[in-house]
Amino acid sequence: MRVVFSEELADLATSMARMCSLATDDMELATHALLQVDLVAAERVLESTSEMDRMAVETEERGFALLALQAPVARDLRQVVTSIQLVQDLSRMGALAGHVAKIVRRRHPESVLPEPVNGYFAEMGRVAVSLGRAATEVLLNRDPEQAATLAEQDDAVDDLRRHLFTLLTVREWKWGVAAAVDVTLLGRYYERFADHAVEVAQRVIFLATGEYAASPEDDPQIPESSSEELVRRFNQADRDLRGRLGGPDGSGRIA
């Protein structure tokens, strides 16, 4: 019985590593679609989300079955419960790649990104994919020392997102409100993908040591004034547009 339980735990770990690898592949392809305005690549990412959903449900059900049928205790219980929690992080990583692809599809055939921010997203995509690959390795080898290094790489994504806010709010933004909103959302998607990869690594540290690592900040410290300025610009542009359409509600109402 113990051998069977150990084998089922190993299969569960392999399934989670496969989910992490698929989510990372999707983010890599979504980044390609974003930078190259590739609708076919974006559609492939969106098709992959159904596979991620299936794997998430299947892996989670296997975890709950182990809890119900094997009644694990101590370290084994920690492994099963943490595995169920990991599925949620991995599922979100796949969903975030899908969000990037949806923006590409919505704006096609136009490019989502103004030329000055292309380099930012190329680098954010590179770091996010690197974190996803590292998280996949950590899920397989359960090395807490390697897992601890992921948080340092995540800082690069936070820095890039802060620079994007500088472009949006400090310098003159010439590409309109829609582009500003898309850039803001995309920056958030990449940041959250990286955060979930780091959270995967932290859960692996807990699996290996029984101790929690320090959690990364949920949000980078973006100056409040920058966020307020972005909202002010968006509201002003919205008022201007409604004024041109005529009437306080715009008459030609925007759904």
C-alpha cells in the first residue's frame, strides 16, 4: 500500500510539472503572437487553455482522491494538500497566457503594442518564460535551493512594469487610451504569471523543508500618483469621446 501511495504522489508531481511546462509554452507562444501580430499563434494558445483546464481538474481530483482514500498524515498530508494548492497556481499561469492571446486576437490585424514598448514586453516575456521553465524543473527535482532563486528573477519583471508606468504617466503618451489600457493590462498579466511561478517555487520549498519562504509582494510598489494620473487621463479621454458623440451619455452609446 505504501509503495502504491508513493507512486501516486510521484505521478501527481509529474502531472503538475507537465501543467507548468504547458503554461510556460503557452506564454512563450502568446508573447510571440503579441510581438509579431500573429493571430494563428494566439489562436493556438487559446485552444491550449482547454487542455490546461482538463489537466487542472484531473490533477486536483487525483489529489482529493489521495486524501479520501489514503488518509495521509504528517509529511504525506503536507505533500498532498500542497499539491492541490499548486494546481491553482499552475491553472492561473495558463489562464494569464490566454489573456495575452485574447488581447492579440481582439486587436488583430492591428498591433497591440506601440513601437516604444515592444522591447519591454520582449524582455518581460523572456523573464516570465525563464521563470516558468525554472519552476517546472523545481517541481521535478524538489530542490529548495534552486527554488529560492526564482524570487530574485521575479524582481526584473516588477522593475519592467514600473518602467512601463513611467512611460504611460510621466512622459507624453501619444498612442491613445486603448493602447494605454492594453499595455497596463499586459504588464499586469506578465507580472502575475511571474508571481505564480515564484509561488510554485515557494510551495516546493515548503514541501521539502516544512517551512514557508517569505512571500513576494502581491503588487510592486507603483507610485500612487502614477496610478491616479493614468485613471485621470482615461476619464478625461472618455469624457472627450462622449462629448464628440453628443449628449451626456454619448447618444451613440458605447456598450
